[in-house]
Amino acid sequence: MIENVDRSEVQELRRMLDVLNRRLEKELVVNEKMIRRAMREKVGGLRKRGRFIRIVGLFGLLYCPFALYFLGFSWWFNGVTELFFGVAVGYDYYTYRGLRIASLPDSNMLDIARAVVRVKQRNASWLKFGIPFILIWLSWFSYELLNMNSDQELLYGELIGGGVGCVIGLIAGISHYLATRREADEVLRQIEDFTSVSQ
């Protein structure tokens, strides 16, 4: 009789363990879906940042030729400025295009992580080109302003306006770069946490 009771208790424990295992499996599937959704939202935020920068670049591409021509800058300066905006928009598209993989429902976490790492690397690489170019561009900007204006008051106003624009652009660029890095690091940390838990 004791053996019969023990067997029934063992069977009941097995049944309870099976129910518990099924619940845990369902919870893991739900957690995985929630993590994937959060991942898509974070990567979507990175993609929105890239789109915003492209929009700003396209605005500069359309606005600068008229503004620079109206202010009296040389065609060479105007052309180099346009070329820079064109390269910036193209490079930004190239940088963020790999993140589309995260929007696919069956996307692999490793592929998403690779795409995010590429975004970080390409953003850092852009600084190696962009910062020296901007320094040269600002020098050229100042040189052209000094050579085209005889009116000192107008010259000072344009130099101050250019300096204020430079400071605003610098602050916006640094904050964009740091926020993008922070979001990318967060996505990579979530992927690492997810893969370590699921293994």
C-alpha cells in the first residue's frame, strides 16, 4: 500500500513538472517575442536617427547652393560644399541600410548585432573624414568672407553668424553621435543578455 501511494505521488509530481515545464516554455516564447519587439523598437530608433540626418543633409544639399550664391561665395566653394553634403547623405544611407534586417520577423540576433556594430564602426569612421573636412571648410569659409567684404560691420556679422552656426552644428553632431552610440550599445547589451539566457 505504501508503494502504491508513493507511485501515485511520483506520478502526480511528474504531471506537475510537465505542467510547469509547459508553462516555462510558453513564458520563454513570450519573453523572446517581447525581447524581439523591444529590439526592433531600439533598432527602429537608430534608423530614425539615420533618416533625420539624411533629411538634414538633403536640406543642406538643396539650400546651400542658393544661400552661398546669394551671399557671394565662389562657385568652387559652393561646389565643394554641395559635394560634401552629397557624400554625407550617401554615406549615411550606406551606414544605416543594414539595420533593415531587424524589421524582418525571423531575423537572427547575431545578424542584428553585426549590423549594429557596423553602424557604430561607420559612424566612427565618418568622424575621421568629417572633422578634418569641416576644419578645412571653415578655414575656406573665413578666407572667402575676408576677401569678399569691404564692409567691416557686415563681415563681423557673417563671421559671428558662421561661428554660431558652427557651434550649433558641433553640439548637434556630438549629441547625435553620442546618442547613436548609446542606443547601439544598449541594443548590443540586450542581444548579449538574450543570447546568454537562451543558451
